[in-house]
Amino acid sequence: MNSKKDSTSELKTLNDLITALSEGERTTYNNIIHSIIFQENTFENYASWSNDCYTRNCIVNNDNFEIILICWCEGHVTPIHDHDGEECWVKVINGEFKETIYKEDEKGELNILKTSISKPNEVTYMKDFMGFHRLENVSNKRSMSLHLYAKPIRKCRIFDEKSKAFVNKDLGYDTIA
């Protein structure tokens, strides 16, 4: 039996998460984000809401990673997008989210590869070689998801439904902690 303690088993708070990510390497982020189980009220001070569109609320932004709380009203959906080459983990705080993953074919057309539903404390992972994705709050209530990016994402490509082409989009925040 290994007597060495697993440090991720002790992750309980947002500060624990930030410390573990700060002390860890990118290769440890997956285990860290999967390990922590948050209390729903953990994010009350970071949440901001808009009936028009989901909000991007920055909790941490440094050279190595970015943590964003996204607050969604019922039916909010992202455009189909990439992550500018960076890794992305999405942990559901509350509600249920539908993720649709698309792959671009030789003609430049997008085809659905798969869809899945994520529930509280479940984590999804995305990186550009896997394709593009879209997230949608399929709950009949306000919901929250925590997004970990390694490294921070300043821009991405989004699929413009009207022109049926990808366009570059600079990313910002609705709030900054």
C-alpha cells in the first residue's frame, strides 16, 4: 500500500483549486479539475447574469491558466468555436449542458461527430485537434459551468451561421474578480 497521500483528494475550495493548478504542471490539470467537488454556493460572488447571453466571469487569469465561470440562463448556447490551440476543461457546477462536437470535412462543411449531456461535477475536455464544439444549457433554469484553459485564450474562431464560415473573435470578460 502506498502511504503517500494523494493531494487532489484534499481539494475542496476554489482556493485549493487555484493553489493546486499554480503548483502543478499542465499535465496535472486534468486530474485536478476532475478531483474537486464544489459546493454550489462557492461561486455566488463571481456570478453575473444576463437574459440576453451567457456571461464570462474571470476568476483567475495568469500566464499558465485561466479560470472562467460561465453563467447561463435557460436556452443559452455558444457559437460553434475552437480554442486557439489551447486545452479546455468544462466542469458543470449546476444544471445540465449539451456539448456538440463538429469536425470540418474537405469541403469545409461541419459535420456532427457526437453529442453528450454533462451533469453537475462532470467534466468535458476539448482541444482543437478534436474538432470544434458548441455548449448549450439544456436545463430549465439558470446554470453555471467552470472553464479551465491552459493557457489563457484571448481569441478563437467562431462559426458564423449566416455566412457559413469561420470568423476570428477576440474574447473578453463580463466581470473580473
